[in-house]
Amino acid sequence: MNDYLLSLILGIVEGLTEFLPVSSTAHLRLSEALLHVSGLAPDLTLDNGYWKMYSIVIQLGAILCLPVYFRSRIAAFLATFPRGERGDRTPLTHPLGLVIVAFVVTAIPSFLLTKVIGKHLENLYIIGWSLLIGGIVMWIVDAMHAKAEAAGPSAGGGRIHTWKMEDMSLGQAVWIGFCQIFSGVFPGTSRSMSTIAGGQIAGMSRASALEFSFFVSIPTMVAATGYTLFKSVMGKGENPIGVSQIDAHGWIVLAIGFVVSYIVAYASVAWFMAYVRKHGFVPFAVYRLIVGTLVLVFAAKLGG
């Protein structure tokens, strides 16, 4: 397959799946296997330095769409920091403060577990089971909140008591940050699934949990991908590749993946925000069950 076409396809896969609760990691691994990736660099596999750099670069493309898409919300939050719109917030309980709290709760354990995360990242059995278990959890949690979602905030009571991100508590942010750790340790869990399901369990509505998922992903993903990319280009860590080793062809392949990932991710976020408010997360849970089963079958064939 032509390298440029391959980069186009992988950019689309990354952009579509990065912010949906279906695990972009699982989809990129499956894409590599199904497309028999071998053209981006000599002997290209998951262990190849260029491929690792490429997957980070297209993920950064997807991340970039968030501050652009939410630019008006970010501007409003910055304008009201630290007291908030109603003047009843503190630096820790303001929406921006809560994002940082969730990030810190996730980042410290994730950094300490870097070796464990790296070891699990390419294990298809872990990815498959994480997809399945995460799908079941998402289905159950969303079904439990469906009645309250349908009734809306005017009904009062029920399982939901936080309908807007501005009304979140410090405890909810800490809990969501803790839930995100699972997505790092067990690839296939999906960072967005962990955040969304964790938020719903803590009494948040679909819309507020989803929006917080997007906001907290900005520092979380920038830190994770930036750190990994830095180690790669500086010749540190496993399978490093220096910038000087990439030729013009390699840079074009990276650029295609980056731009395509950004455009597709932007459209995906816009669609997802509108879809979830009306339909919930159950369709994504079903999709996870199907893909998780396929991954396990595929892993069994490779092992057999």
C-alpha cells in the first residue's frame, strides 16, 4: 500500500476513535495488523521507533482540535477564574482548577507505572478484555442513569445531581482522575470511557461528564504524548528515533497523518457532543463488546 494512503487511513482511524469511548489504541493496533503495515519505515512494527513516533504525532493532531473546538468555553473559564460565574468558587473548585486536579491525580501514578503501561500496551489479550469489561461497565452505568437523563434537571432527585461542568465538586474531579489511571494501565479501557463512566457514577449527567472528559484530556494527553515524543527524538527510552533519521518522505507521511487526524477528530468531537445528549453511550458499549471479541479471537489465532 502507498505510504501516503496508509497515513491517510491511520489518521482517520486516530481522529475517529481518540475521543470516542472505544479506545484509539486498540483500533490503531488492529489497523496495523489488518493493513499489514510495513511501508512507513523498514521493518515497521509496533516496536519500530518511527511507528511509535508516528502514532504519537497523529495523536497530537487529534489533541489540538480540543482547544480550538472549545475556545469560547476556555476563554469564558479564564475570564471567570478563580471565583467562577457565581463568585462561589476557589482556585481548586473552579472548572479549570478541577481539570488540573484530575490531571495530577492521574499523572503521578501513571508516571510511576510507566514500565507497567509500556509492557501492557501491545498485549492484545489485555486490550480485548479491557474493551469487553469497559463495554459492560459503560452499558450498566448509562442504563442506570437513563431515567434521570430523560427526566432532566427540572425533575430533581434521581442519580444525577451535576448537570453542568461548572457545578462539579472537588471530590468528583479526584474520583475521575483516579478512574483515568485504569485506561493507562490497561490499554483498551479508553481514557474517555473511564472519565465518562466515572463521572456518571459520581452523579454527573452525560453532557457534563463528556465535556469534562474532553477538558481533562488536554493536559493529560499533551503531557503523556509530549513526554514520550521527547524521549523518542532525544534518543532515550525504548526504540528511539532521532529527528535527523527522518527523511523528506517520512516528514510528509507524518504531516499527512497529523492534519488528517486533526480534521477528523474535530468533526468527531462535534458529532459526539450532539449525539450523546440524545442517545447516550449504549451504542458505544455494544460496539466495544463486538470489537473486544474480535480482538480476542485475533489474539488467539496469533497465539495458536
